[in-house]
Amino acid sequence: MHFSSGPERTAAVRVEAVVADLDGTLVRRDFSVSQATVEALELLAAARIPIVIATARTPSGVEYLSDIGRRAALAVCCSGTIGWSSRRKCLLWQDTLDTDTVATLVELATGRGAGVASFDGQLWRMTLEYGHFGASPAAPHGQAKVIVEAADIVRAPCCTVAVRDSPDHLEALASLLACEVQSCAISRGGTTLLDVTPHGVDKGTGTSRALALLGVTRAATIGFGDMPSDVPMLRAVGRAYAVGEASPSVVNAAHEVVEDVERDGFANKIAELADSGWRVE
């Protein structure tokens, strides 16, 4: 554990909500959830502190992880475009990308040989190439998937688009899309993945919407994340924790760095906060 040079805090507050990413933060590389993490979630439940999930996964992807899904108060899904109530099993909001934006994204990405996928709230549509760059269609994410032609992605309504390319080409592709398609937000979700959402929508805006629904202030909320796509979420909470060997952008947005998910960094910090009476400075 070490402290970063992130934003400063001065006054101690009691934690009233926790926001956490899933993969790489609560969920291990083999898609399992450790017993220590489950116990940490139980500590939060016992203290009546809601846990909000902020993830690129879909609602069904959150529900598939039942140890987490059934304990979550709310889930910010698809990088902010969908709000989901795990307890009531209903949508709280859903944003959409406009057709022209999707058409331009697909044309630029496929023109460079990248794979593209879109999600309409129920179904993932993905090109065959999408699976060539590290995608895991067989991974236990819970949602339905179908292989389609690029034109089918353009024609279908969607709330988020995912673009995959090789690690060597991803940064250049991200720069191209950011330059050419300014009616959307592009964030890096992994070494081969870009998440695309409507302009002004990300994990941070989704977190703010979730906290407003819960009636919890930003100052009384803590957040945990490990990827650049988590940075807006970490900036939307009062105290931020970078999990594991996070990228510099994540560390810079955090107040403190905790151990990685394989060493139960999230769980250990929650246990520490419970011992301190849930107060952070």
C-alpha cells in the first residue's frame, strides 16, 4: 500500500457509500470472487453502507456474478450508459448513441482492421474480428452475443460500442476516433479495448447519477478502480483508491494505492475502514 500524489482531503468523514469497478478490482483474472471480497461486502451490508458497481459490463453481466450482484444497491453498467437496480431487477436509465456516430465509428475502426461490438440493452452484436484481439466471448459475462457483419451493427440501436485492436495499434486508433468522432466519449478499458459511450457519459457521470438516487454526497463516498476508464469514477467520489499496478492516470486520480485484486486489496481496505469506524480523511 502507498499513497499517491492525487487530490487532497482535509476533514474526516464517515463513509456512506462505496463505488467499485468489477474486473481487476473485485473480480479476479479467473472471473472468481474471493471469500475475502465477499466478507468485505458483508461488512458493508452490516454497516448499511451501499455498494455501487461501476463497470463496462452489462446488467446481466453483473447479475451473473451473484456474490456481488445480489449485494449491490445499484450498478452503473456499460461505462455509465445504463443504470441498473440489482434489488428491483429494473433499468434506472439507458442512454443511446446516435446512428451517424455509430456508422462513423464502425467505418473508421473496421477500415483499420479492428473489431467492433455494440450493445442494445439486451444483446451484444460483434464482428468476427472482435474476437481476434483478446475478446473473450466464452467468458462468463452473462449476456447474449451474436456474430454479425459490420453493417448490422450500424443498423441496430445501441447504448455503447466496444472496439478492439492489437495493443500496438490501440493508442493510434483511440486518437483517430477521438479526433474524427467528437459526438461520443472514448475511454480505454484494457490493453486491447476501447469503450465508446455518448458524449458526456462515462463511469463518472453514472456514479453521480447513482449517488443522487441513493441520496449520498460525493464527499461521503469512496471509490476503487484499476483502469483508465475508472478515472472519471474516481474523480466523482470523495476518496479514491487505485487497485494494484494501475496505470499512471489511475494513480494520479487516486488518494491511495492498495494491493491488487489477487491479494485482496479492496477487501483489506474495507476491513481496515470497518476497524476505524468507517471514517476516512
